[in-house]
Amino acid sequence: MQKHLSFSLLIIFAGLLAVNACDEPALMRFAFTEPHMGTTFRIVLYAKDEAAAKKAAAAAFARIAELNHIMSDYQDDSELMKVCKAARSHPVEISVDLFKVLEKAQEVSRQSDGAFDVSIGPVVRLWRKARRTHEMPDAAAIKKALELVDYRKIRLDPKGRTVQLLLIGMMLDLGGIAKGYAADAALEVLRQHGITRALVAAGGDIAVGEPPPDAPGWKIGVAPLEDSKEPSEFVSLKNAAVSTSGDLHQFVEIAGKRYSHIMDPKTGLGLMGRRSVTIIAPDCTTTDAWATAICVVGPKRGLKMIESQKGMAGLLIFETEKGIQTTMSKNYVNYRWKQ
């Protein structure tokens, strides 16, 4: 669909240098990386010593690995894949984590009029093959797959914490929301270990806690449309999250046309035309899903959706016939890095 678990980094770091502040002389900066969910997770944190840092980071990475085993559609034995098979005939009780993610996904689906839809799984599988073969998916196959795409046919029951898929053959894909949820969860684990000044990056999805001791916020560079260019736009964040979705690294060219990895749930086609959407919100689960949704709906409708969400800001960059069009929400200026 949408951002899949293998999608690469769309937001890059800048200016994360450690300088111990006088009020917290014992804090030191540490950075850790591990591969998870088809991308590289990066944790930057401030701790009193290396032992505390390593212990907290290890626990955070363990939590990420746990969530991958719950939400992966690459692992046949993941909870998600088991649920997709079992929930076609009756409601199935699911874990707290999976229910939270599906509940949030359904919320964004309703508010974006289906631009975000985790039932896009059958279409995603067609485009995975297209990316390998550089051949356009068969039109009839896309049409058949689209018959199984409808978030309204996912039935959630909060009381029993169950899910049921009302269309036989439905397949869920959490590529547009799972990494954001994992970043939030990892940040929470760090807090439980007494680490409050931390950043967790999962590809293009970043969750941050309190800022570094020497700065008002975490300075994060927003990736430009062209991979060869350095970022010229930076945001400053604390206790918030940011996600960028677009086709900077993940796309396929077929017959001279460029198709994004982000798919429109209504057409079953990869989006065409360069675009980059950066969303800022209190949590990364939200930014992850909404960045994808806004990519699908475009700048005009997307801006209205962003403005309608409390605590959300956005920067939208779209390539048009008239050139590059940049649009930002009213409150985006509050997050721009101030020199």
C-alpha cells in the first residue's frame, strides 16, 4: 500500500551532537542501530553511563522485534498472518498491540475517506512482483485484488478485543503504520528505563522524547525530492513525532513511467508524480499513517485534512506541470528549526 516495512529512510538526521549541559553534567550521548522490519532502526539517547544506555537500547530493540513478529506480513507465523487466515470465518481475539494498531488504522481510514486502508494487502503483493520484474501488474488481477480492499469490511470489537474480516481472501498490510507504532513503543521502553532524552528512528518515521541537554529540540532534516540533494528544511521537535512519506527511494519504472511504492486503495495503482509529505503530530503511529494518506489525496485535500486534525502539522511537496509546489499547514512554522 502504502509505506511497506522495507521502505527506506526518508527523514535524515542533522546536528545531533552531544555537549553536556551544566544542569545535567552526567549525561552522555549514545547511538545504537539494528535492522528490524525491513529497515534500520536507530536509537539516539542520553544516559549517565554506557551500561545504562546499552541496557535501555537492548530492551527497546527487543520490543521492536516483538512487534515485528506480531505485525509482519513477510512471516507466515506472525500474529497478523495467522489472524488473516483465521478471521475470515469468525471473530478472532488478538493481542493488545495488534488491536491498537488496527483501531488507529481504521480511524485514519475513516477520516481520510479510505486513502489509508490496511486491507490493501492483495494489491501490495501484485506490486511487489512488479518491482522485481519491472512488468506492469495485469489489469484483471488488479481489479480482482481491489474487490478485497475495503476497510469498512474489517470489524473490530473493543469489548472482546477481536477482529473479523468480512470478505473471504482479505489480506491486511500494516506497512503504513507498524514502524510508527514500533517507534512509539521503543521510546516508551526507554522511558521505563529512565531515559527521557531520546530519539527513535524507523526509516522515515521518528519519535522523540525530551530534547538533548544542549538544545531546545531534536534537529531533524526533511529529505528533499531529489536523492542527490542535501536537506534544506529542518524541524525542531520534543515529545513529538514526524514521518515523511514519498517516492524518494522506493519506486519502480515500467515502460518509462515511474510508479511510487505508495498505492492508491481506490485504483490499485502506484502513485505517479514526485511527492513528499511530512507530518508532525504527538505520536509516530499517527504521523506514519497520515503521511501515507496525504500522499494519496494530494495537496489540496491533504491540507484540509491536516488542518482538521488537532495537534498536527504538515509540509507537502508535490511535482506539478508548473513545477514544484510546496504547501505547509498554518502551524508548521512552529516546528521549523530556528538558527
